[in-house]
Amino acid sequence: MSNPLIREKICDGVHFSSVTDSKFKHNRITVNLVTPLDKKTVTANAVVPFLLRKGCRSCPDFTRLNRRLCELYGASLSCDVAKYGGNQVLELSIYGVDRRFTFDNMDVTSQCAQLLAEILFEPNLRDGFFPEEDVKLERQQVVDAIESLMNEKRAYALSRCRQTMCKGERVAIEKYGDIEEAKALTPEKATKAYQALLETAQIEIIFTGCGDPSAAKEVFSKAFAGKHRQPILPAVQSYGIMPEGRNGVQEAEDQMDVAQGKLVLGMRAGEIKDKKALMATRLMTAIYGGTPSSRLFTYVREKLSLCYYCAARFDRLTGLMFVDSGVEIANRQTAQEEILHQLSLLQAGEFSKEEEQAALLLMQNSLRSVTDSLGAIGDWYMTQILYGSCDTPAQESEMLGQVTREEIIEAARRTVLDTVYFLTAKEGN
């Protein structure tokens, strides 16, 4: 069973957190650089973790870096770009076996932490900049990632609905930014972005695993000692309340070469004042469209056959809910009306105790599975930290079990439709 999160400040805007669980045999250390999404910086920031992954001063190329990882009992290094609410999170992770399972009692965790710190602070620069060939390669990777969003029509439709719904807000910006900005990236721009992140990003270092986190904490405490930082606080804003001056439901439509329409309804979950209201909204979303036994799946998809898929998702960091579905273009209006009808039934309290219990059990089972993976544990607590909480999955499961029927109905009544987006076929297709 996972222990609770322990979070300590080790420098201005830098926190070291640890969650230990003896069932694992490995440890994972992740450095998260958290910065508010900004159109001016998002694309240059996105390339930074992939450039850092290339090596460091002592291991300036993949060959030497991989040799070093092999010496650490086959440790692995990874990087990623994520989006949490209105924030871009750049992740660098190292994963290695705990010393208890080595032949020579090697302190793998400490050495992994040292390597990760060196990658962060002493990257492989040439004349003060990231090498041109590395920037060219990783720049193309970012371009490909942006283009792939358009090819994945379900994700593209969700993105377009969010952009329409929250135009001008940070949450409307995609984590990789703009394709033209990506194509224009240079070593100078990438290096400037890296240097700015070291100075201004909120840095969350998360240790998960079976070992003692103190050695890793000591490594990073020394690495950040004396660093001059001016951290910018993460963007914390709920978009659950309808903006002033918004009159009626917004509608947007795009035409592409598609055979199946993509219908997305963007909703605002209202003012969520406390954890009880948050849990009620989460459970309401599950009953509505978050599980295989939900109303959207059971009625809109299965019984009425109005769509190929239909699901609801709620983001606690933004207060937004999206219902997305794949529909025959001729069924668009009928599907939309039925999706909203199912919400109105929840608002009227027309759902059974069995539906409520099935959604609760599925959510609680999902929460139990969080602790099965070091990566999932880290992601869970990253969300918790940005939300301003430190609840364990078990604590959240218990809170969900205390939600009343009346609170579920109230959560449904707070939820209002803001935007309807439809991705349809080009005329003549």
C-alpha cells in the first residue's frame, strides 16, 4: 500500500515530493518543469525535454549515455510534454532498480538522481547552444506531433471545441504549440527557452518507488543550492462558470475528409466550492458518460444506436466537461438532442441506485489501479499538487463513497452547455 505524499521545499519554486510503496522493486524520479501555457513560449518549451534527453556533459551522445544507463543496472531515461489545466509540464524521468535488488548493493537511486540532475543542469551544449543537428531533429518531431493531432480526428475535435469554448484563455493552447513556430525553431531559441525554464518554472521533483528517497533529495538539494530563481506560479483557474456576456450556446463547424462526424459538446460544471462538490461532479460524470454502464453508452450508443462512441470527461483543473461522440452525419441533431436529454434526466433525478452504485464501483476500482504503476502514481500526485491537494487515491475513493444522491443531482444541475462543435465531411463527399 502506498504511503501518503511527503512534499518539501528545497529551493525557491522547487519542491521534492516522495511516495513510497514496498511492493515495487524499482524507483522513479521525475523532474516536472511547470509553466503557464503561453503562445509566445509554448513551442520552444516543448522541444526542451527532448533536447535534454540527448545527453549531458559527461555523456554527450546516445552511445555514452546508454552505456551509463546500462551500468546503472539497465536504468531508463524518458521525457514528455504534458498539459495540466492551463499549464505546460515538461517531464524528465529516470527509472532504476532499488539497491536491495543489486548484486553489489549499488546505490542506484543516488546515481540515477545525479545523472538526472546533470542532464537538467549540464546539457550537451556546443558553443553555448544546443547542437544544430539535435534541434533540427527534435524540431521535426514536434512538427510531426502537431500534425498528428489533425490526423487523430477525435482528439482534433476535442481540441477545436476547447479552443472555441475558451478562446483567448491559456487552456485553449495545445501543449506543443503552433506548427509554424515549431518549423522556425533555432538552437538560439531553444537554448533561450531552456534557460528561462530553469529560472522561472515551478519545479516539482517526484520520487516514487520502494526505496529511500533521502539520497535523491540530497542530490537535488545540492544541485539547486545557490541557484538564482524567479519562479512563476502555475496557472490556477477554473473555467466552470459561464463567462459574463456569453449569450446562448456557441456553435462551430469544420469540414474535412471524414466519413464519420465528430460531435463535441463543451459544458461548464459550475462553481465547485469544495471537495464534496468535486466528488459529486466526478461521480455524476461517471453516471452520465464515464463508464461502460453510463447513460450515454447504454442509451445513446447501445439502445438508440445514434453513435459509434459517446463519452463524457470532466477535468478538475479546469472545471470543464466534454461529451464527445462519433456519429453518422445524418444523425448529428438527433444524437445531440439525446445527449442533452440524458443530462436533463440526471438533473431531474431520474437515475437508479444501481446506476449510481455501478459508477461508484468502477471509479473506486480505477482509483485502486493508480497504485499499480510508478508512472500513474506520479501523474496522480502531479494533478493533486496543481489542484492544491495531496489526497491519496484511497482517500478520494472514500470521499466518493460518501457522495449523496442529492449532491449528484445538484452537480448535474450546475452543468450547462456552452459550445457545440461538429467536424463534418466536405460538401459533395
